[in-house]
Amino acid sequence: MLSDILPTGFECGVLNGKVAPGSTVAIVGAGPIGLAALLTAQFYAPAEIIMIDLDDNRLEVARRFGATHAINSGDGKALEKVKAITGGSGVDAAIEAVGVPATFILCQELVAPGGVIANVGVHGTTVDLHLETLWSRNITITTRLVDTVTTPMLLKTVQSKKIDPKLLVTHRFKLSQILEAYDTFGRAADTRALKVIIEA
């Protein structure tokens, strides 16, 4: 947890997204990275943390982890709902934690003037950058590979019980069950898997 998902969500999402006290944040993608961003964004006391995903189970987990709003984007109305929450302005930080074109485009629509799009997801295909709508709005777009420079600080937050990465572990398997573990993680929507632990 401290070698990958927590520092990735924190460094590439929260720090790059310039999450600040009283700000509004949308995290698009409630997988392990998005949930790690949710947990660590709370260090900075944003006023609203809006989690957006297609999976109702993961959205319920996000609510338990501290999201102020959870939106299922399957109905195509995520933008409308975020605008209603933010009084029509959009969010100060849009954290993209999936890595598919649709979620990056959604972040471009969600971000308020002067806001930040923090791209965390790994994109394997071309994504449209809509400069025709962004250019006059003073939007910052960030990308970053995690370098884990924050791991010592995150370890201290775990030791002090300010954050509990065990919350992300949903399944445990013995090494002899590794094929079952991969299958469980591969069918996360059906199995409700977040992080799968292999034990000796």
C-alpha cells in the first residue's frame, strides 16, 4: 500500500491537484488509486470530495472513506450533478484515476476556471484535449509518475493511525491460491475486490 497506491494517489492526485482547505475536489474513478486519493485528500480538509464511478459498491466504499458525495456516472449526468453541488462553477481539482478517454474528457468538463486536472490514470490510447474550451479558463493539467518521496510521511500517518491502508484490503489468499486471487481481482466488479493480499 505504501509502495504504490497511497503515494500514487497522494503525489499524482492530491499534491498535483493542489487540494487545499475549503476546496472542491472530484475524483473520477473509485478503484484503489482513486480511494487512496480520497483518503489522503482529507489531510487538507477540502469542503467537498465528490467520488465518481460506475460501480455502486465502490461508491459506497468511498462514502465510508469520507467522500461527501458519490455519483454513479452511468446515467451520463455526472457533470450536471457536480455543477449542482458546486453552484454551477465546477471543481477546483479534478483527479483522473482511471486512464481511459471518457474519464479524462469528463475531468475537462468538471474543472472550474482556475482549477487543476491531475491526471493519475495510465492512458494506453489517444485522448482528446479540448483546448477550444480550456484555453481561456486558466486550467492547469498535470501528469506525474509516482516517485514515492512521500512514503516516509505516509508511513508516519499510518503509524499514528491517521490513515488505515488495511481498509483497502478486501480479499486474502494463500500463495497456493494465486490463480484464484488473480481471477478474483480480474472480476472486481463481481467480487467487489479492491486490493488482494497474497500471504505465504
